[in-house]
Amino acid sequence: MRVILHIWRQSGRSARGRFERHEVADIHDHMSFLEMLDVLNGRLVEAGTEPVAFEHDCREGICGSCGVVVNGRAHGPVPHVTACQLHMRSFRDGDEIWIEPWRAAAFPVLKDLVVDRSAFDRIIQAGGYVSVRTGAAPDANAIAIPKPAADRAMDAAACIGCGACVAACPNGSAMLFTAAKIAHLAALPQGQPERFRRARDMVEQMDKEGFGYCTNHGACEAACPKAISLDHIAQLNRDYLRAAMGKGAEVVNAVGGVG
């Protein structure tokens, strides 16, 4: 198959960007989207042209590093997959494909399709940890946790921090990411000592990073490759409100049952 690519090219943070047109022929429909970009880059190198910069690592939908906007949609037209899991069979022969980096003030473009997502790291550093001694895996597994609480924690922990929620949100909000990181600890007994302070500190750091405000648009949940639920944002708001009201020091249920 043959596709026509319009790829965003930008040499640095302060440089002016532009779309660059490339026609790529002899593409197999079983190729992944990133493999198609590899083919393009191989041909660009052979022609003595600088290849397109894009992020990737595991290429298995686990690491969250491959995020790009494809035809206006974060990670492309297939729901609940990352860009590396997108295959060329999702497109037709002769299609024109527009490829852009994440668009958000808190995610400045480093080069071409690569953005700086270190703001996420600083949100985690602000409170995404536990202070209690949990011991080794057998010790942690010895703590009885009700199945609903464990399921809630695992659902939230599925977040891979790719940033699709931010890219899809019309406000550039990081509420879904932040909520997922807060919720998976809030559901477990090990996460209780810092529970309310964690919500306050991580939300405040999110605001400092320049992310927009959440207006319950819902685009974040639709774009998330792991289908993280908006319910976690509701939990974040409850915990943040308790912290703001000075109730963060209260003793909470050992399994996080104050939701």
C-alpha cells in the first residue's frame, strides 16, 4: 500500500515548526505504525536527509513513550491502543495521514514528534509514594485487601503515563493522569498515611506545571489507551477537598474505604 504522510517537523523548543509531506510506497498492511515510520526514516537516511524524531521503547503498549496525534486523535483511530499497537491495516491505500506531537503548554516540543513530559515526573515526585515499610512481596501479600479495593487499585495503576489524556483534553488538563496515580494508592492500606496530603500536593504540582483545568469534557477517558475511568477524578476531587478542609490527618479505614 501507499500512504501520504504529513509529519510535523520542528528542530527545537523555540524553533518554528511545519508539516513536511512524504509519500511512502510499498508499505505492508501488517506493519505497525511505528514500523512504517522506521521505513520512512530508513529511506530518508539513504537519501541523506535527517530522519523524523519520535519516541518509542517497548513497542508493546506498556511504556507509554510512543504517543503521537494521528489525524487529530491521540494514538490514532483505534480506541484503547497506543500508537505502537496501531497497524497500517487501519488505513486504506492512498490515505493521507497527519502526524503531530502532543499539543499542550506543559509538553513543550523537543524535536519533531518528541515532547518533554517531565512534568508528569514532577507530579509523581510531589506525592506518588508511600512512607510505610511494606517489606518484600510476601509481606505485602499477607495484608488482606478486599477484592473491590484491589480491583480499584489495579484499574488505576494501569495508567502508563503516555499523556494522551492531556493531548486529547481541550483544556490540556492532566487530571486523569494525576487522579489515576492518586487513586491506586488511595485504595490500599499502604497508601493511607499520605492519602489526603498526596492529593493536595500532586494537584498543586499539576497546577504549577501549567496544565489546564478539568471541565469533565470526557475526551481524556476516550483517548486513554488503558481506558482509565473518569471515576478516579471524582475520587481525587473528594480527597483534595478533605485535604483543603484540614481533614487530611483523620484516621481512615484500613482499606481506603472513605472514598
